[in-house]
Amino acid sequence: MRKSLALVLLAVLVACSGSSKTATISSPDAGPEIFTGSIGAARYTIEVPHPWNGTLFLYSHGYVSPGGTSGAAAAPDGPTGQWLLDGGYALAASSYSSSGWAIEDALKDQIALLDHFAAQVGEPKRVIAWGGSLGGIITAGLIQEHPDRFAAAIPICGVLAGGVASWNTGLDGAYAFKTLLAPRSQLQLVHITNPDANLSLANDLMTQVSDTPAGRARIALIAALTGLPGWFAPTSPEPAGTDFTAREAAQAQWASRVDFPFEFRNRAELEKRAGGNPSWNIGVDYAHQLSVSADRAEVVALYRGAGLDLNADLRTLNAGATIRPDPAAVAYLDRNISFDGRIAVPVLSMHTTGDGLVVPQDETAYADVVRRAGNPNLLRQVFVHRAGHCAFTSAEIIAAFKVVLNRLDTGSWEAGSLTPSALNAAALALGPGTNSLGGVIAAAPAFTSFSPGPYPRPFPKGSSAPG
């Protein structure tokens, strides 16, 4: 979730030191006052309306592929940002000092930006952290690490299972793919030496195996182990739960078009940051992971149709699960970041039901640690029935904003405000200009009641990992 929700239609998003430089590029008469500049290596944008009501929305953007560049847009799309400015809310965002798994830098950059905002504009009465995808995990990380700086948080399509859990689940998918579909290949799962070539090889192998009954059955198993949904395109209806052929085809698209770049290429950037491999599968029982998957029936049916022995493949996976992590790398990824549930401010998280990059089961992992920490009253989670990663309309996001602002103003979650019908009505009332995907495809509000099920391999902050 970055410059425009149009990116959603592709289902891909997919310490700050040094002097500050600031330039005012608009006057109050022309609309909001805009400040841009840099703090160390991170660029920033600040937008302040006149009058300003004292509340600042601090936006954290999503993942940028290693070596890529990001702007510092203070909102992911025009209508959402304009709604905030029209309401008197100030906006701020950082580009971060680096790309890739930039959480360590982002946490520092965003706090540095808050300090700069206070010096440049004035101390906010309250700050609301929000962001999408990697920005969602950063948002949750900010309120965990700096609870005194924020009044509330809205992590959207966020990696809320945390860094260790997320990359472990990615390893499970990559490992199952190589073990079951390309066992003799030179595909690297960890310590990747040539990231681009490794991804290219994975894509070539997927092309070779995906059109056979055996290949489709095993892709369905990989999807079940990692929680991939059987729905890919935001503009298409969800396949029926028993349409296993259509659901596997969608899962194959999520795996090859969206997840493979992280599993077979971008992992190398993470390992460089972490100083080694932070993921493992030693001791994992893949038969158990399948047993708790909502897609077990699909896997059983496709294996039967292909004449394959499912139990034999599960035994093969368990027997070969020998990858160990580097302890220092696990510790790095745990710091950047896993969650302990010790939230001190209201949090409203939001997810689509058909997200195959950051699966909706991430919400379960976060809710579990919040509940164990004794803070369930501070957390609310809402879901939108749509395929795609961060595939939200501006109206749906603004409807969530309204709930959080009311929670801050009244001190409690308003009864009935978080029901799908209430949220859909609030979004619909915002008009056609905000009820669209990417500003080009009309989309009715689609909040729904949804239970995502268990996260495949949760890892609360500070948990133990194999040595």
C-alpha cells in the first residue's frame, strides 16, 4: 500500500542522524502548508491544514523491494489524504532510510519525524499511527516500542504475526515447493547467493509443474500449509468453497506472482540485515499444519484426483525438515519486530479476507498475544470481503478512521459501530468518489464478519527458537 490503491489491483505491493532540511512549498492561502526535506537518509513530507485541530496522522508505507526507492507520500491515495486534511488533521510520512525489510530504520525514522514535526509545526495533542502492509507491522511496532508517543493505531493489512513468524511461514512454502515439486533443482531456500537467478529458477520450475494434476495437488498443499486464499483478483467473485480447481488456480497465482519474490529473492536482503538465516523448519510437523488448515478438504480431493499419496508427501516433508536458524539472526528479526501484546492505546486493525501476501491469519496471531497480555479491550479487528493485498477503498479506510476517532473522543468503542452493516453504511455515505479501487473501479463497501483461523506458525516476541 504505497502511492495509490491502484497497485492493489495487481495484488502486489506487494538511527536517523544528520541535519534536517525543510522547505515550505505552499502557503496557507493555497491549502495545507507542506513541508518536505530529509532527516539523515530519510525524506519526509508534512502537510498541515489551516486551521489544524492538533491531531497528527503518521503514515507508514509498505515494503519496497531491495534497492528500490520510495517517496514520502503522507497518505496512500488522494481521497483518504484529502478527507483527513478537510477534517483539520495534519499528515506526516517518512520514506525510511533504506529499502527491503526496513523495520529497524523505519521505527527510528518515524520517531525522528515526530520530533521534527514538534519542532517545525508544534507538539501535537495526539498522534495516530497508521500504515499498510510492512507499514502495518511498523505501525504496531511503533506503539509497542513507544507507547507514550501515540494515542491510537490503525495497522492495515499488516504483518501482525511479526517478523520471525512471517519469514518462517515463507520458508515453509518455499521448502514444500522445492521438496515436492523440484527436489533435484539447485533452488536455494536460505543463504541465497544469487537472488535474481534464484527467483528466475523458481518461476521456471513453477511453469513446468503447475499444469499437471500432481502439480496442482501439491500447490494446493503448499497453499494450505501457508494459509494462501483461493481467491486472487479483487474484481472477481470469490470461488465457491467446493470449487477446488478454481481455488487452486488462485493459490498458484498468489504463490508464483506474489510470494515467490519474497521467498526466493528478497530473503537474501533480510539475511544480510540480520547477519544470517533467521528461519527454520526443524521439528515442524507439516501433517499437523495441514490438519488445522481451512483448505484440508481441497488438498485431500486434489490428491485423490491426481492418484497421489498425501500421507507419503507429508512424511517426506517432515523427514527433510532440517533447516536450522542462526540464533543472532533470529534475535535481530525478533527485535524488528515480533509482538508481545502489551498495547497501551486503542488499536483497530483491518484486513481483506482474500490476502495471499499477508494472510488474514496474521490477525489471529496478533489477537492471541494481545489477549494473553490482558489487553483485549483495546483491540478491535475488522475484515473486508475482497481478494487482494491491501485492496481497500478509500471509503473503507475512512470508515475505520471514524471509529477510532470516536473511540478517542468518547473513551470507549461505540456499541454497534464495528458491525459490518454500520461500517458499510458509513463507507457508502462518503459517496462514489471514495468507493472505488484505485480511483477507477467502483467497489461497494464490503465489510464482513470473518474468522481467519489459526496462524500456521506463530512466534510471540521472545519465544525460543532451535539453536
